Amino acid sequence: MAEFKESMARRFNNVFVCQRCNATNRSGSGKPSKCRKCGSQRLRLKKKKRKSA
């Protein structure tokens, strides 16, 4: 299945994951200040899938 630039941008750009409750947090630009679900400030970028060899 082909992956397009638009779909990759929609899935991974400006998407952060809470390290406490694993909720996904989207932001318009930049890093959100806190989690929308639990209020934690420990956020990381969503990891991209590896290409299989």
C-alpha cells in the first residue's frame, strides 16, 4: 500500500503522545503545554514507523 506525503503529515506532524496516559495530543503549531487528558507536561513526538527491508 502506498503512503502519501499528505497522509504522513496528517499522522505524524504536530502529534504528541503523553508519557503518563498515552493519550495523543494534536497541536496547531509547536509543542502543547500539557496533556488534554491528564494534565501532565511529559509529552513526546509520535514515533514514525520503520520501513521494512
